[in-house]
Amino acid sequence: MSSVPPTAKEAAAFPDGTTDYVPLRGNTSAKVKNHKTRVHISEVPMTWTNWPQHMNWLNCTLVVLIPMVGFISAYWVPLQLYTAIWAFVYYFNSGLAITAGYHRLWSHSAYKGATPLKIYLAAFGAGAVEGSIRWWSYGHRVHHRYTDTDKDPYSVRKGLFYSHIGWIIFKQNPKAQGRTDITDLNEDAIVVWQHKNYIKCVLVMAFAFPCLVAGLGWGDWWGGFVYAGILRVCFIQQATFCINSLAHWLGDQPFDDRNSPRDHMVTALVTLGEGYHNFHHEFPSDYRNAIEWYQYDPTKWSIWLWKKMGLAYDLKQFRANEIEKGRVQQLQKKLDQKRATLDWGIPLEQLPVIPWDVFVADAKNGKALVAIAGVIHDITDFIKDHPGGKALINSAIGKDATAIFNGGVYNHSNAAHNLLSTMRVGILRGGCEVEVWKRAQFENKDITYMNDSTGNRIDRAGTQVTKVVHPVASADAA
Ligand SMILES: [Zn+2]
Ligand SMILES: [Zn+2]
């Protein structure tokens, strides 16, 4: 097909910068007008009387009723070994046509395919009975664009059942779904041909072809139809649905946890490697879903093999540097969340500033106050627990113990500095370190102390405010 398909001309520009999805079949202008004015059934609550109108009966037939017929028929049709092997081989190939073809090639342009490969993927993909490439890829691009929102056609926020199969068997309001651009698909002759001849493709590839192979091959016509046809389709459909449900619900989020996609080996095993979905949503145009060699991604291996065979080219891959950046940011976020649960002491800027005379007077009046590096600490509850004994710690009360604490008497551990920070109650006016820090903050100067994403100061080992490498003799001398 060399000329531009009529749809590309008919597609009206949308306010969000994309082109609307217009069905290729039927009287399109009337359909578009109708869907803009009519109240859609999905906008009416489901009741005991109107539920049949809520159901998408064509989809119900394809994903529920036909598989049920298959399971019941299996009672009378014994499974032969050759048929079982054939059903599995065809399962893998039609599944691969969805993951490597529908998904990574056409939805995400993660690589380019030679015409014979594209024909194989389009034909076997039709044999999976998941809609045409054009319809499938459109919905999938919308899913990536509007993940977890109301415009996401299979948002997991509407429930696991909805994201798995509910969105298929109930009628969906086309006005509510987000829109996206599929100009490239409208210009792909194989995609357009498969879309226009989709029902014929399904009948041939999903049912007639597996039946013919088993029938002509070893005389098992019914087995080919039931096992390699109907039941194989059912398993592929359910596996694919798992990407929309399970892969947004089960597993880890090593790259970003602000949306639902997750990585899990179980989902990967079920879906020929599509289970590393957190990675995929972050790097959708990467031809890989699993990036570690030991992770299960037969779709990636197949694309790589096709490249070696000259059938696939321009394989897209994000730089390891970009991938690691995402991983580190997520790790940092987790770390910050963990840090936020710990007691690091009252933030310095929230402490009252106390003159030296008041500090000394308070200590004389019985308060167990110790000044270290300009910070005043109330050690009342700690005296009895001091590992160095009561005498030494008592001798520091009412004094500047910066030098004593930092090696003058004992070079306290990192843990001791951490513990000390939880006892701070004030800041000495003119108290070295802290005063410098506060002035810098007031004057809006570059402050070397870093805050984490929860807004708290990061106290690394050895950078606590009480840690002084070359201790000063006394604070009031400053
Ligand atoms: Zn997803
Ligand atoms: Zn995707």
C-alpha cells in the first residue's frame, strides 16, 4: 500500500496534540458524531436490568465463552503427545508475536523489522486473538501515556480484576479514554491490512491453521482445534492480561515508585519476559525488558537472534548510565524514607539561641547541660549510662566540652556523636560551628550541609555538627 490510508486524512487534530482514533471500518464520520453526543452506557450505573447492555458481547465471546467451550470439549478430546508439543510451540510463537511484535515493535518502535519478520508477527499475532495490531498498540500507547489515571484504558487503580479483564468484557466509554498518536501505524501497510482483514486473519490463524497442522500432520483434527486452537488462545490471552494486572501489582520498583508498574520474575515467566515492567515503563523504547543476563526475557533473546539473522535492525537500548541513574535515585529515595523514621535530634534551626551566661547559670541551678561545638545538650538522663563513668561526664557540666569530647579526654565514636545529637536543647550565642552555619543560612550563602528529599539534614558519619577535627579551646573565646 503506497498511498496514505484514508484514516490519516480523516484523523482530526486533538487539543492535546495527538490525532483521534477513528475506526477504519464503517461510516466513520457518522460514528464520530454519534460518540460525541450520545450518553454512553458506561455513564449509567449497572443494574439487574441493564447489565446485558454493559457487556461487550463480542469480547465476552472471544475471551470467556469460546475458552469455556474449549475446556468443556477437552473432556471428549484426549490430548495426544504430538498435539501437546504443537500446542506449546504455537503458544510460544503466537505469544512472541504479541510481545516482540505487537508490543516492542509496533507499540514502542524498540527496533525495526524486515518485511518477512513483520508478516510472521502480524499473522501469528492475529492467532493470539487480542485485537488488531492497530487497536492493541493504540490502547497500549495510551496506557503508557496516562498510566494509572482515568484515561488509562486498563488502570490498575480501578482494581486488579478491572485491569486484567474487566476493561475488555465491559463496554468502555471512548470519550473517557486518553488519546495518542498512531500516524506511523496508519502508514504501515502490514498493520493497516491486518486491521482491515482482522476477522479473517483470526479465523485462519487462531483456529484453522493449528487444526490443519495437527490434522494433516498426525490426523488429530479435533485435538489441533481444541488444544492448539482454543485453549492455546485462552492461555495467551490470560498471560497478556497479566501484564496489565499482575505487572502493575506484584513485585519491586527499582527505578521509580511513583506509578504502579513493577518487576517480578513470576510475571516474566508467564509473559515471555514482559514482567520487568517497572523497567519497561521507565525505558519503554528499549528492546529489552530484562537487562540482567540471568533474568528471563525470551522476547529479548528472540529479537537479538533475529538481528543476527538479518531480520531485525536498529535495536534501541538506553545507556547503562541512564538506567543506573534511575536506580540510584530510587535507592536514595528509599534511604531518605528510612532516614526520616529515625531520631536525629531537633534540627539546629529550631533550637533556641542561649547566651553563655544563661547556660552557665542554668547548669549551676542543677540542669545537666554540656556545650559541644556551640550546641547545648541536656545529658540528665544519660549520666548514669555513660560508658566512661559518671565522674568524667559530670566534670563537663556547665562547660564547653568540645575539646574533651573530641579527643581531649576521649575521642568519641560516631555512634556517640549520633546519640549526643538526640540530647541537644539549644545553641550557644557565639558558639563557633553552629553560629557560622546559621549566619551562612541567614545570608543565603552556599551551605555545605545537604538535605535529603524529606527535607532533613543528612548527618553522615563524621559530619555531625559536634564533630570537630581540631577542637577549639573554649566557645566563649570565639
Ligand atoms: Zn504497563
Ligand atoms: Zn509497553
